[in-house]
Amino acid sequence: MSLSPTLKLAKDLISRRSVTPDDAGCQELMMSRLAPLGFTGENLRFGEVDNLWARKGTDGPVLAFAGHTDVVPTGPEQNWAHAPFDPVIKDGYLYGRGAADMKGSLAAFITACERFVANCPNHRGSIALLITSDEEGPAKDGTVKVVETLEARNEKIDWCLIGEPSSTHEVGDVIKNGRRGSLHGYLTVHGIQGHVAYPHLAENPVHAVAPALDALANEFWDNGNDFFPPTTFQITKIQSGTGSNVIPGECLVHFNFRYCTENSAESLEERVVAILDRHKLKYDLQWHLSGRPFLTDKGALVTASQEAIRTVTGRETELSTSGGTSDGRFIAPTGAQVVELGPLNATIHKIDECVKADDLDTLSEIYERILVDLLG
């Protein structure tokens, strides 16, 4: 079976067991294809994380493709129909861990650049790739550190196309032009440990916090807006107790906000504290902000992406800000226009992750059209 250059490269990338934070040589493979095109590669390693900043050109504007070589763990490999790091194409689908999230997109980045440079060697501006091996993990030594490095030397990205799997039913039917913010809360409610037969000598923190959690779960946070759905609050963990005859001395509660631009992390923190204080709890509370919301409403990148999808597939695309966080949260605050455009997300992180093989060639064509539109 004769495979396209995009599929060949995708299979080669998938065959590398690059579970976070291990890159397993993926970035080196990508750079081996980019160097002959005139790209200069910069390896930026922070902690255990390998990052690649590759750029062709020195002038602006800069169009950067961003993505990650790391993948999530496979789960029980015996449950896979095909070995997760031994990619196969069967019945028109490419199977393997990372096929959709997001080694297929990485392959499409490379082959799109190869064709574009061959056809337009004297293009304007610069093409760049920002690749990390820390997107699926803590995301502390990956894209965020690369962006800090670029900002420190005043190297700016004008347009950033992230290859996250954005499509729902057909490739290109949805692109993400923003994401909600993510705010984590870690609450410890203090009581007094004691014997269950003598509750008057103890204070049960589970009983104390329950009404406050009910209030938080039923609080109206906002209506959302034209670009974002309403802010949501979800309890993700409750832990307490040491034994069946012991009233616990503390209760741990973890929760998360996925919030829109109608709120800020600061306003949500203030409202939570007010509710906890109203219930007269004894508590400690720590916060972790994973990312603030970002939005690319209009501009050259959104327009070029929509027109490229229309030209290649004939489809009209939907703009969406749904889903979890992405590394776009680190890039957008620099002033870059950011969109996410990739294959279908139906099987990401699942057993037997797969992508329709033809979709990767379609995606490569879409990426090439965007390059032509913005830098041709």
C-alpha cells in the first residue's frame, strides 16, 4: 500500500513511545525534515521537557504552528485491537496513540510546509513551529517556558495555529478560536476529631462543609456571552475520615471553575470566600490558575482558516470556545491571534485512538492554504 508523505510521517511519529514528558526523538525527526527547507532549530530543554522552536525567516509577520509530541498513557495495552505504538491503517483509519492528539497534525504541519516552501521559496515573513513534550502533563516546562524565552528577546508570534483535534463530525467543521479559563481550588475544612458515640466532644467538618458545597454547586455565576458558555463549578474530590468509629478532624475538597470572560479568577475567588465565610467554616484555601480565558474573535487568521477549509473541503466551519484548556492560553496573552484546527476529537485519550487516514492529507492541504493566504 502506497502511503502519502503525511501518513508516512504520522506513522513514524506514532511509533515513538513519547508518553509525557518523553519526546522519544519526535522533535529530532521533525527537525530533520525542516532543516532542508531552511528552518533553524533551537532546542529548549527545561527540567525533563524537550521543546523545539524552529523558524524560517527573520522578518515579520510570523505564522507559528504549535503542538505537542507527548501523548497520554495507553491504558491496558492488551485492550487495544492494535498495539498503540505500532501504528496500522485498517479500513481507512490510522490507529495508534497520538493519531488524533496530535501526531497526525504534526505530520500535516511538516508536509504543508514542505509543499509551501517548494512552491513559494521567497515567501514573505516567517514560518515557525513551537513544539513541546509537556502539553499532556503539568505544562510547566513546555510552551509556557518557550513563550517566556521568546518574549524576553522580543520575538513575537503574529498568528498561531495549534493542531489540537478540534473537529467534531468532519475535518474542519469546527475550529476553536478561544478557550475558557480554568481555576482550581483546594479547600481544607478543619473540625475536631472524636468518637462517633460522643459527637458533643467533636466537630464534624463534613457536616459543616456540606451546606457550603450545596451553596457553591447551586450558585449562579454568569450567563456566559456571545463567545463563551456560562461559567461552571464542579467538585472533583472530597476526602475525609480515618475509620468507621471516628469523627474526622478535617475534610479535603477539590473543585474547578471553567469560566468565561464575564468573570475573572479574582472575582470567583472573592465569591467563593464569601460563601465559605457565610457558613462560618474554619478552613484553609489554596488556588491554582491553570489559564485565563482567551479569544480570537476576528482577524486574518480566523478568516484564512475559514477560507482554507471552504476551499479544500467545501465546508463552512463553526467557531467554538468549548472543551478544556490548551497551550493557546500561554500564547494568546502575548497578543498573537490563536486558533486550534485539527482532526476529529472522538477518540482522543481512548483505547484504539484513531483518525481517518484521508483526513490527515486534507488537514495538510488546509494548512498549506493558510500559509499561502497569509505568507504567500
